Amino acid sequence: MFDVGNRGLALYVAYWSNYALVYGAFSVLPVFLGWLYLGWMVTIIGAEVAALAPSYPIEGPEEDSAR
């Protein structure tokens, strides 16, 4: 998931970004902050999924206890 976000941000910067015209030498700062935000969102969502995973029952094949 993190790799997909990283590649998506790279495509945005490569093709649709006009940060250099607006910010000049500081154009990398908003891009870096966006990447940092997306990276932490992936980390936090992954931590939430990992924390909630033990509360879901794992349903496997039913075993017959009479055997």
C-alpha cells in the first residue's frame, strides 16, 4: 500500500505539478510534506488493522468432535 502511494505521488510530481513555478527552490517542501502525510496515514491505518485483527474470529473448517 505504501509503494502504491509512493508511485502515485511520483507520477503527480512528474506530470501534474507546477510547484517549481510557484515556490522556486522551496518546491520540494510541499511535495515532501504530502509524501510524509501519506506515509504516516498508511502506517496508522496498518496499525489499526493489526490492532483490530485479533478481535475477528477465524473461521476454519468445522471439525466433528464426535469422532
